[in-house]
Amino acid sequence: MPHDHHHEEHEALVIEDDAGNIEAQIIVDALQEVLISKGLLTATEVTGAIAKLESPGIHLGAQVVARAWTDPAYKRRLLKDGRAAVQELDIPVTEARIIVVENTDQLHNLITCTLCSCYPRSILGQPPSWYISKAYRARSVREPRRVLAEFGLSLPHDVQLDVHDSNADMRYLVLPQPPADVARRSVQELEASISRDHLIGVAREVA
Amino acid sequence: MTRFSAGDIVTVLALGKRGHVRIPHYIRHQTGEIVGYCGTYLNPEDLAVGNTGSRAIDLYRVAFAQTRLWPDEDHPAQDRLIIEIYDHWLAPAAGDL
């Protein structure tokens, strides 16, 4: 990559496709420089927009799940209308609808977006890079059990696997099963035990 | 009144539309079961070209048996793929799955 100019004013976003091409990165870089040099945009505004994008995170999803584990009435509301139940916790929701899918002894749920990178960003933040990869997007629908095995989860054959493709307007959150000693843990401990992978469905047991 | 309700058997059409189409190729021509109604949404095929004036359309969640989607793979019989399909991409299917 030709990189003979200085980037002191702003940190470049890294945008490359699966093949490692950085064409989009070069275009974004050039556009940003032009906008800043013409006074239409400041580096501070760019940084602010990035911070805003990055401020939601897994802690919000974990908060929702821990509440559902400890409050049966909340869990019912969450499964009925995910968006309204998330908003109850004063979490701003940008998604049209959030559908919460519950894991049980007989059922495991896995979330994917085969067409792009749809993800419940209001409650999980930005998706991990593997979620956006063409390999995950193709294989999560075609051979999901092999994908889960690569994440270290060998799902028993008698547990049904539902794969949810977020191809259109819905966004999905997996409600994992609570740990056996859920009643003995504090809400803070419960929240800390929940990982992003549990909420996408590439992990199942919450330790 | 929606055209389909939960339990209905439907086939996904292959409309051959170009542009911002949200119905992936792997699900076209496939037959599955309506498992949920999502409400009405503006058609992304119109929104992508700046047309925000068209009527909102019904969106359904449809479940498909993985064994039927990928017969060459070794999926357990009960595993499902669930995806959202807009009304105009669906046709009623005759008979059982």
C-alpha cells in the first residue's frame, strides 16, 4: 500500500475484504482527507462518530440475559418483545425488532447473516471479524455443526440446532441457559460469565 | 389479514430481480413452514434505490429442514434453518413438506 502521507490528524479505519484487498480503505482515506481539508468534517467529529459506534458492547447484552435469568416475568416479556424489554433497561435500541431465541436442553440457536453483517449492534456492539467473514456466512448455514465444533462446541445429535439467518429486518439474540448455580451468584457475577459467543450461539455452556 | 399464517407450507420464489435483494440464492425454490409473522416493512429492493414511497409489505419467518436444503450434508433430521422472507417472494405450496 502506498502510504507516503501523514496520518497525524486521524487514525485510519482498516477496511479490507476477505482477500485482503484494501481498495475500500484507500477510498475512505482519500475521501476523509478531502472532507477534512475542505473544512466539511473535522478529525474530532470522525473520532466522535467512531466512539459512538463502538460504545454499545457485550455488557449490554449480558445485562439483558442476567436479568432474564433472575426475573421470570422479565424473561417472558423479553421472549415476547425483545426490543421493548431491552428498552425497559434504558438501553437505546436502533433495531426495528429484536427476536430473542432461547436455548433449552433440547434446542440450541445460532445466529448468522449470510448476506452481510446484520447483528444486534445496540446490545452487542460491532460484530467480530469472523462473523462478517464469507467463510462463517456460508458455512454457518450449510455445515453449522462443523462450525460449532471448530469453536469447541460439539453439539449432541439429539439437541436440535436452529440457525437464524438475519437476512432482512429482524435482529436476533440468543438467550443461553443459566448456569446451575444461578441463584447463588450475584447479578454482577452472572453478567461477567456471559460472553459474546454465548449470545451469537457459537458457545453454549455458561461456566 | 395476512396471506399466510403459522403452519402454512410455502415455497420461496426465484423472482430473478437484480439489485438489493435480501432473499439469498440458497433459499430460492425451497419449501418450508411459516413459523412467525414479523409485521410490515418497506421493501429493501425499493429502499436501496431511494424509493421510500412504496407500500410496506408483510415479512414472515420461515423454517426449512436442513436435510432438504443441503442433502449432501449430514444434518440431523430435526435441524432447521429459519430465515425472513417478504410476502412477494412466497407462494403457497401444495401438500406436506
